[in-house]
Amino acid sequence: MSVREHMRRLLVALLRIPLFYKILLANSLIVAIGAVGGTVLTVWHVLTYPDDFHYELIALFAVLGLALSFGVNYAVLRLALTPLSRMQAVVDGVRRGNLAVRVPIGRLDDEQFVKLIETFNQMLATMSDNTHELRRLSQRILEAQEDERQRVARELHDQSGQSLTTMLVRLRLLERSEDVAQARMHVQELRKLTAQALDEIRRIALELRPKILEDLGLCEALAWRADELNAGGGVRATLETSGMEHRLSRDLELALYRVAQEALTNVARHAQARSAQVTLRQGNGRVTLIVEDDGAGFDAESKLAHSSGLGLAGMRERLALVGGTLQVRSSPGLGTHVIASVPAVL
Ligand SMILES: Nc1ncnc2c1ncn2[C@@H]1O[C@H](COP(=O)(O)OP(=O)(O)OP(=O)(O)O)[C@@H](O)[C@H]1O
Ligand SMILES: [Mg+2]
């Protein structure tokens, strides 16, 4: 390596040292040069002109020293603070809505600024990721809302609509019937149909917003869910609770309820299980909900990674919104454990 190359490397290394040391070094050098230069000048002057003292020479030396000090400090600070102007330009870009901008790292930037720029760029990347995630989530929430509306519309049309149409037919028959016994039979039929329609509407309303959850709390609502599953006949569901003496916040109750609802729906739809157990417990500042079944199980890892449905992924997202986490432990043939854990907010 040539001497020139060595010098160049030394200069780059010097320029990259922290700003504090740059200024200290530059000023120490200026003072050292001033002191040595001043002494040399004075000795030379006294020896050359022993009888005649030239004050203007000393004044010129002082002015030159000041100018050098100013020039060196200006150059060092100017060079060292260029990363701040680059950061300012990026901040302006972000303020205009461009989250893809990053601060470039210069070859001569000192180490502290390099670290600052790297942290700043990392923060920008996280911010941009979060914004994308938020957009994706909002999109999915909108889609879920649309799906829910479609489902309710379908149920209203297929079930309640059907019952009401049949009632209309019966009413018309009743209108025409002249025989009392026949009329009574139509009325009885109508009463049955009305009760059925009422049940259906009540069920749709309950699915949409379980009143029991607001009125009686999470434990009662989960007990009702388990009863519903038991009434279906396929799976024997049980509920166990502990430490749940007080009601949780509304958001938390709703999130846990929806997670249990989806997990139980999955048990009924996919597990071919004989029994399912719902456990809700509170302790150490956390609430844990476990829905376990003894069914077919599935490859949870790959389903969670690739699932595009709103089931498992939706549970995870819903829990994340209340600061909670979701674990799914399952493998083919070994049943499934869905475990939700959230910080308890009363
Ligand atoms: N308890 C379970 N037992 C067996 N398989 C399950 C269980 N829960 C989930 N699965 C499997 O994981 C898959 C993904 O479940 P997820 O709830 O995300 O979607 P889905 O139920 O198919 O559709 P949806 O979006 O309507 O919920 C299911 O299709 C099923 O194969
Ligand atoms: Mg599902």
C-alpha cells in the first residue's frame, strides 16, 4: 500500500471519529500550532531584531491563528453535521406521506451518526410495516363486516322469510275456512309458525350481539354457547371457570367471547370430536381462555401460516387488539388446544 493510500485511510478514519473528539482534536492542534508557532516567532524576532520590536508581526500572527481556528471549526462542524440535513430531508418526505424514504449513510459520517441513522431507518421501516398491516387489517374488517351482512341477509331470507311466507299462506287458508275445527287447526299451525319465526329472529339477533354477554357477563355467555353446542347433539361441551368473580372490560369480554365462539364453531365443523372443554381462568393479571377438543386435530403450524380464512387468523388479530396472544396446539389425531391469553382489564 502506498504512502498516499495510508494517508487517505488515516484521514477517513479521523473524519469518522465522534464529533466531540473531532472538535477537541482540531482545537488542541490549533492551540499547539499557535503555542509552538508563537514561541518560534518570538525567539526568531528577538534574535533577528534585538533592538526593534515589531508588534504588527505578532498581531498578524494572532489574526492568522484566529482565522485558522474559525476555518477549521467551521469545516469540522459543517462536515460532521451533514447527516442532520439528510435526516431533515427524510423527515420532510415522511411528513408528505412518503414512508419508503430512508436516510443514506455517507462514507465520512461519524460512528454516532451512523448508529443514529440506522436506528432512525429501522423506526421508519417499522412504521411503514405497521401502516401496511393496519391497512390490511382495516380491509379485512370491512370484508368481515360484508360477510356478516351477507350471512344475516341470507338467514333472514331463507329462514324467517320462509316462515313468514308459510304464515301468509296459512292466514289465507284461515280466511277462507268456514269450518271451526279447520280454522282452529290453521290457528294452531299459525301459532307454531309464529313461535318458530320468533326463535329464528332471536337466534340471529343473539349471534349478532349476544345480549347475555352484556347483561350477565362472559361466563354466562360461554355457558350458553356450550349449551347450544350440547343441544346440537354431536359434541358434549363443558365449561370450567376460576377466579372470574368480577366482570372484565367490555372489549375484553367481547374479544374472548368471539374467540371461544369461533373455536367452538371449528370444533363442531372440523374436529369430529366427542367432547370439548372450555376453560376460563384469571390469575396473575391475565385471563386465559382454553378451548380443547379430543377430535381429529390438524397441522396447526401450517394452517396458521397459510390460512386465509377469518377463523384462526381473525382470532389472533382480535386478541392482538386487546394486547393478547393466541396459541394453537394441535397435530393430526391428537385433538386441538386453542389457548388465548390477555392482560386482565377490569
Ligand atoms: N378444532 C379443530 N379440529 C380440527 N381441525 C381444525 C380445528 N380448528 C381448525 N381446524 C382446521 O383449520 C382450518 C382453518 O380454520 P379456520 O377457522 O381458520 O377456517 P375455517 O373454519 O375453515 O373457515 P372460517 O373462516 O369460516 O372460520 C380448518 O379448515 C380446519 O381444517
Ligand atoms: Mg373457522
